[in-house]
Amino acid sequence: MTEIGYQHGITAMMNRLRDLDPGGTILKKEGGKWPSIDTLTQPVDQWKAYDKAERAFTILVHDHDAAVVDPPKPPDPEPPDPEPGKKYAPRTYNSTDRADARFCMKEEYGVVRQGSGYVDQMGVTYDDGGRDQGGRSKNIVPGLKGADSMDGREPCDPYTHDSRSFPPYPAESFNK
């Protein structure tokens, strides 16, 4: 059985429905974006159809994915010693159990377009969404948000978390 994962599209689908028919939700659009259903404080029996559907679909995805058993992954190979003056792309969001870490794909960080993705100065490749394709550690950088809290932002978009604004990114963001 294949995992559906955090790229399930449920929230995007429901937000499109909310745009077409705002009467189907109790959420109020703020700054051109729909807030998460996690912000609702009313009992579920007071929610409207799109809010309840998003909750139900999301629960189904999480239950489905919880039943998926992945084969164990081989250990990561030891990284080569970094070359002086070269750097990794900065980690902008930490990985979580539901989302892969994100990295900023801007030229100012030494990242260049390669094929359908990107590569940083250390030779690590990334997909179009700023997720590494192997080669970066799963280390958590203190202060950064989890990737499941991107709230529609792109990996390089600025944000504030725990009274800290990013960018600039912490020095640890540039570590393997």
C-alpha cells in the first residue's frame, strides 16, 4: 500500500471550494488566504460542510498512512569533507513526521537550476519545491518552523516564529 503523504491536496481543494462558495465554511478569509481549520474553536457540530469535509478527508489520510509500513531505509553514507568556501542551501523549515525539510533555492545562497530541480555548491540536489533528494541530514535547526506549518508559503518566503524573523537564517541552517 502506498502512503498518500502530506502532499494530499485536501486543504487546497477545500480552499478552492470555499472560494467558489464561501457559504460552505465558517472560516473567514484573511489577507487573501483561508486560515487552517485548526484555528476553529467552535464544536464540530457547528462547522459547515467544507470544514467538516476537510477534517474528515485529513483524518482518513492520516489513518491510511498510519497503516502503511515502509521497508527500513539504508543508512546515509558519510558525507565528504566540505570544500572551503562552498556551502549548502539554507534549511528554512525543519522536517516533521508529516513533511520533509525545506531549503531555500536562491542564487544568493549558491544554488543553481539543474534539470527539473536545483543543486547547491556542495552538490546536493533538490526538487522544485526545495526538498532535498538525499544528502542532507534530518537535523532540526532550533527556531525554524516545521515544514507542515508552511501555510502556503514558499521555502524562501519570510516568516516569524517564536518572536524571530527569518531570513536571515541561523548558521545551523547551512550545515549538512
